[in-house]
Amino acid sequence: MPRVHDPYPTRLGHAIAPIPRAEPTVWGGPHDGPLSQAELDGYEQAGYLIRPGTLGEDWLPPLRHELERMGAELDRDDPRVIYEPGGSIRSVFEPHLISDLVAEVVGLETVIPVARQLLGSDVYIHQARINLMPGFTGTGFYWHSDFETWHAEDGMPAMRAVSCSIALTDNYPYNGPLMVLPGSHRVFYPCVGATPDNHHTSSLVRQETGVPDHDTLTKAAGEYGIEQLTGPAGTAIWFDSNLLHGSGSNITPLPRSNVFLVFNSIENALTEPFAAPRPRPEYLAARTAEPFGVNPPPVS
Ligand code: 6CS
Ligand code: FE
């Protein structure tokens, strides 16, 4: 059924002008969680916040081991495992449902209270993945806004979601770290080109639909600049759902892996996709907006 009004039209037949963001970036205040007013202000301005020490040293070896175990034990045909063209594992989705250890990370005091504070409500996991960028052959992600995809393909109504990427390896300028256009989260860049059916079978390796054109990116990079977000293992990067970001490939011997958690406000539950033939599978976009960590687990 056609919608009456879509505030963020995208996947269009022709280019239209960028649209100013309608919603706030920060929904909670300094008394709603661990972040200070200065940290909240920084996040609001830049669209991201870096928090070193989100995972202590003691977490890193067991988590790295867990990734290897998951990679080895998951079925080659499991749709939740995405491979690089060269055959190595690029991403594993729903790691928090596969591994108790990863689920514990979500519940840490350095993680979920930050998500609740930024979004000003209870939250749930919209999407979780482990990204593994191997040394020498790792390929990056082209420039995009996550919200553009989640709105178009998953039916996320508003910009009230935040991504938390926790580094399991050190991030240097030279091993394919996250690059962002700070401040770009305040503008929605509509994209040209209809969503192909089953787009996710290719977009998770190489995204071609739902990316701004070169002209738009040139202007945006001129206006906002580009920053590389680096830091030691255990560092979390929190970034707004609409921040333009990407990463280059990694030809160094140093792999880059992270646990990537997307929190959405329970007040921003998914609807029908705004610009795609059908919703994506649950492992890419959870459709049950149950607050995480609020109710005790059911007794079985
Ligand atoms: O598909 C997703 O949900 C995420 N992955 C990619 C490659 N682009 C959009 C979004 O970040
Ligand atoms: Fe992304």
C-alpha cells in the first residue's frame, strides 16, 4: 500500500536535494546514563563518540577465540555467514544469538546503558554482526548511511538508532579503519536507483544501491571533511544511524575485526520497507522490538 508521506524518500528514479534531519541526535540527558553533557554534546555535533576501554584486556583473547570457533563451526550454507570474494569470512550475523559470550558483551555496563542514554528509551538489537577484515585481502565498505538502508529495506521509521562497533584488534590509519564525515548525520541524502529484489545477497559484500553519487559525496566531504577513527582493541565507536561512513581495503598483514551492535529505540520499531519489494530476513533486521535486558529470561 502506498504511504501517505515518507519524510526520507530514497531509491528514486532521479536525484533530489538533500533533506535536513527531522529528529534529534541525542534523546537522553546526562542523568540518564554514563555519558557526561560534554560527551553527549560531542556526539550530537560530530555524530560519533569514541570510548576506549569498553572491553577490558581480559575480554579480548576469549572473544577472538570465540570468533574463530564460530567461523569453524557454522555451516558453509548458513545465510548468516557472508564471505569475501576470495572465500574468507567477511561477516557473521546474529553472533549474540550464536554465542553466549557475545550476548554478555551487549549487556555490559559500558555498552547497553550508553545505548539507552543516547536513544532516551529502552533499546533492542536491530542488527548484530561480527566483521572480520583479514590482512592482505580484506575489502572495505563503500560510503553509505546505514539509516538509508534500514529505512528503505527494513522500514525503520526514524533516525533513532545507534551503532556500536567494538574493536577486537588495533585500528590504525593503514589497516582499513572506519572513516566518517563528521556532522553528515544531520542531512539525509536520498539515493538514486530502485532496490533490486534480494538486494542483501550482494550488498553485504559490495553495496551499489543506496549509496550517494560522486557529486554528492564530493560536496559532503568538502563540507564536513573526512576523519579516520582509530584506536586500540577494546575501543568502542558509537555512531549515529545516519552518519556517512565507509572503509578502505586492508593490504597490511594486520587483520581488523570488530563486534558490531546496532541498537534501536523500542519506540522506533520497524514497519514495512519504505523502498524495497519485501523486508529483509530477521537476522539482518529484527522485527520484534522487545527491550533488551529488561525482563528476566523465561524459565524453561
Ligand atoms: O545492510 C546493512 O544493514 C548494513 N550494511 C551495509 C553494507 N550497508 C548498509 C548497512 O550499513
Ligand atoms: Fe554501515
